[in-house]
Amino acid sequence: MTPIIIAVVTVAAIGLIAGIILTLASHFMAIKVDEKVVKVRECLPGANCGACGYAGCDEYAEKVAGGFAKTTLCVPGGQKCAADIAEALGVEAGEVKELRGMVRCCGTTGKDSMVYDYQGVKTCAACHSFYQGRRSCSYGCLGYGDCVSVCKFNAISIENGVAKIDPDLCTGCGACAKICPKHLIYMIPKKSHICVACSSHNKGAQTRKLCTSGCIGCMKCQKTCKHGAISVDQNLAVVDPSLCVNCGECVEVCPVGCIKIFA
Amino acid sequence: MKEMMIILVGSILVNNFVLSKFMGICPFLGVSKKLDSAVGMSVAVTFVMAMATAVTYPIQRGILDRFNMGYLQTIVFILVIAALVQLVEIVLKKYIPPLYRSLGIYLPLITTNCAVLGVTILNIDEEYTFLQSMVNALGAGLGFMLAMVLFCGVRSRMDESKNIPEHFRGLPITLIAASIVSVAFMGFSGVVEGLFH
């Protein structure tokens, strides 16, 4: 009988000592958590996407509550989130620039040719490191979906070899734009619908040889646009979303059909 | 010094905790998908192994051995290590927030990991001195990190491969790969004798 009692007492004693130490430690080393931080953190979506420029929602909440960051930096949360944060802190809400990602390539499978048969690791970054990728157009989407894997909102899919962003699911965090080795994804305001779906700076004749729907820099769109929103720079048309009124006239005149209306 | 080197190299390569002693298989399979989390986990394991050895060794020698209660070793060690990890977490949170953030969820995860318990008990069984125990704990942690990082590379290669038969995909092929890596580590047996004798 005695050994059992000794064993129980010993273990209980060690447990008690450990418990007391832990209690004391948690009492003396407790960190005062700012109520504001908790409140702000609750308003945030919790995706930890990094669009605000901080290393996650927790850090952003800390900075906002401390007054070091603006309340409008959370892109996925949008206007509502900014309003919630502002209410929690008792300050005036600002306006959030809501963004969306746009893939500037429409060279789906079959529109251009493959230069070589790529057998390596199936990521865009790896493929890009071999002679700028397997496609004849060195500006084109590689279609291995680095952007798909980095998107936390499942907004991107690869369709016919080119990344496609679902505008309803896209929160505009910009993670895909950062990872794309071809820099094809641009962040534009959410209300913009017209975009030149090509990034090729090749000369017109060469683009024409490489891909059936690449921008050849013919200037037709620039001449058609009444608002001066579209301009051709280095053989590539670019839409300025701040001037564009989404009228769609440029879409009709484009001979190669690379200006597209995105929903 | 030579003795310490024998213990260190021995615990990293020859008696690798994961690949030779088959301890800590759970984090080995669970956290080896990504390199950064594998490294994070390994650093946390090394840290806790060293801390646990430093605390359990005096308890074994001072209390359990003196009062002839060696049979309580397992349960007392579990209790002490669990409490210790909690304490370390509180202290880190207060004084070294960056380290706390980088160790993240791995610290509480390894509270009752068998590799941590294993190294403390083995130190006693091998009758190491305190310093030797600490070296052994450090070596065990580094060996764990080596195994994790190696296997992480193997796994990322495997995930890319399209040639795996359908029924082997996922966990089965992971276990097979783990066994092959383990077989490879058997080649290290005898290395220590060759190096230091």
C-alpha cells in the first residue's frame, strides 16, 4: 500500500509545484492586450494575405489600433471593413480603393506555339527560368498556375492555358500580381471593366507571327477613344482606368481582339 | 571533447531519432510538406529537447534516484515537460515576441512529443553526465532537423511527380519514401567508430 501512496504524493507534489509556478508566471508575465487591437482584429477578414503591407491581420490590427496605420488598408475587407474598424476606434472612415486583378494575356492554347517540350517542375517560376518559358511569345502566360496556388480566395483558375480571375471572388489582395514571373497580373480599380489582355512589347509584325491575338500596337484604339484613356506605348496599348468610362468602343475596333470587357 | 563529438555525431547521424529510432514520426510526416514549417518545427523541437533535458536530469538524479522511485520516471517526465513548455511559452511571449511568433503553434504541439520524452529518458538510460546529456539533446534536435529538411525535399519532389500509381498517392507513398530514407540512414552505422577511433 505504501509505495502507491508515496508515488501518488510525489507526482501530486511535483504537479502542484509546476502548477504554482505556471500560475505565478502567467500572473506576473501577463501581457496587457489592448482592447482596441482585439476589436480591430475582429473586424478584419483574417486571410493574412498581406495586401495592407503588414505581415498579417494581427500585425495590421496592432498598427491600426496604435495609430500607425490607416484604417483603409485592408483590401479584401473593402469598404465595410474600413467602416467597422473606424467605428471600433471611433474615427472617421476613409474611402477604400477596391481593386481587382486582371490577367493581361489572352493567348489561350493554340494561339501560339510551344518552343520546347517542358518536362521540369510544374511551376511558372521554374518554367520561366528556362529561356523565359516554353511559349513562343516570351510575354505570355505559362499556365502552370503559380497564381492559382497563391490565391487564398480560390478566385483564379487556368482556362485553356491562361489564368482567369473570377471577379466575384477576387478581393484585390495582389498576391498573384507579386508571384507571377511574367508580371502579367495588374491590379486595377474594381469598377474598371476594360483591359488590354496582352503584355507583349514586341513589334507588331513579330507579335503577329507569334500569337494570333497579341496587341500589334496599331493605334486604332487610341484614335477611337474620345476620352484619351487608351494609349500605345512601346507597341502595347494600355488603358488608363482613371480616364476610362467603360464605353467599349475600343473593343469593337481592335483588329486582333485583345481588348476585352471583363465582367 | 572527443567523447562529446562522438555523442553529437552519433545522435545526429547514427542514432537519428526519426530515421533510426523511429521517434517523432508524427511531426515528421505531418509538418514536412513545406520547408519553412519543417525548419520552424525542428527549431522548436531542438529548443524543447534541450530545455527538457536540463530540467529532467536534476529531477531524476536529485529526487527519483535518491528516493528509489525510478518507476515514476515516465509520468514525472511527462508532467514536468508539459509544464515546462507552457512556462517557456509564457516567458517567450513576454520577453522575446519575435521568437514566440516564429515558433508559433509548434511549441505547444510538441509538448508531449515522444521524441522529446525519448531523449530525456535515453539520457538517463545511457548514464550520461549532465553535459553529455545536453550535447545528446542538442544532437537529437539537429538530427531531427536534418531528417525533416531532407524528407521535405523528397516530398516536394514526390508531390510534383505524376508517375505515382493512383493507389499509392498521398500517405502510402509518403510512408514508403520515409522507409527508404530511413534505410539510407542505416549506411551511417559505424561512421562514428571510423571517425573518432
